[in-house]
Amino acid sequence: MTGGLTVPLYSTGHTLALRSAEIYLPDTKTSCSLPNMPEMRKYHTQDAGLVCGGELEFSSNSHILTLCDTWCNGKWIQSSHTLALKRRSHVSWTTSSGVYLIGGYRSPTTIEIVKKDGAVVADFKTKYSSIKQKWNKKYLPSQLKIIF
């Protein structure tokens, strides 16, 4: 588990991104803390030791990340992969060929693959957007469907 958000601050209503990281072992229901990630990050994905995209604290669009960090041999490798597109609030899916990064804010109709050999391939387009621009009570994120 990595990064995330704090409870909204009473005075401003804003949340703060976190740098924390930990491993949770469901079989034993125990966890242990890891060294902090290189930067405070929110709205990212994590697949095993790979943390991709998201947003830095006090962000604007320029702070939506095109970078992935990797946990390897007891330390964080900062900027281990560079994505072609900015990714925030996206979905990830781990396969035998790599990690698929799907949609999200700023890249709602695209898919990139972070391959196991370190390459990043960005050649997929989705038919439908993964983000509805105007959120309302009639539209829920759980209604989102991506068909391959």
C-alpha cells in the first residue's frame, strides 16, 4: 500500500497526499512499514512494487505524473519508467506481459503497457472515455465499463 490521502482538513476541506508505504500480508494479517516513497503521491496505481501516475501534493495539471517509481531490493527507484501520457485516477491491470494503465484524468481514452523489460508501450485507444467530464448523482464510477 502506498501514498493516498489524509482525512480532509477541517479548516480548508483539502486533503494531503502521503509518502508512506507498507507491505500487508493477508495470510498473517500483519504489515510492516517501508521507507517513504520519493514524493507525496495520490490518485496513483500500485501493482506489486510498481507505482505509476497520480498527482503530487499542491498540484495543478502540470503535476499530474508521467512517472513510475519501483520498489526493488529494499529501496525506491525514482522515475524508473516514463509514461507517454499523464495519468491520474486511472486503473491498472497486471498481466503476464506487463501492467496495463487504463484511462484516467488527462488520458481518458488511452491504454499504456509498462512491460516487464522496462519498456512503455502506448499504442491503444479505447472506444469510450473512462472519465465523465461533468459528475452528477446519476452517474457513478461503478457504472464504468471497459471492453477489450
